[in-house]
Amino acid sequence: GVPGDLRRNLDTQDDYEQLFAHYEQEVLPQNAKSIKRLTALLSDYKRLAITCFEREHVQCHRDRVAKAVVTQSPTDVTVAHL
């Protein structure tokens, strides 16, 4: 997830975009092993569910995690936000 101190003062979608740009550059690389594991699970089971309590995927880290998994996936993958 996103560290709590980074989730403060998120009033607009632009605030979220700035947060997740930082998340992609700073936090996701520190979690490369977890992203690799998710990619392996996707490869093994041909589907993967990433869940979070945040309703809107554009205001949630799972959107960026999904993009990272898709980028590393050796096969063609489609993301569906339910």
C-alpha cells in the first residue's frame, strides 16, 4: 500500500496523480520482489485479483500495481477494474 503519511491532503484527482507518480518512482521499485511474485502468479493461474478498500481504482495504488504487473508479464494481459 501507500504509506499513511503520503495519503494526507488528497483533495483533488491531481493530488492523487502526484501521489501515485511518486509511488511508481519511489515505492514500487522497493517492492520489486512482490511485483515479480504477482507476475508469476498471473503467469501460473492466468488471472489475478488485486484488492483494496479504496473504491475508485484511479485513487488507489492497485491501479499502479496492476500496471507494473502488466509491464512485467511475458504474455498479453488485460486489466479490468471491477
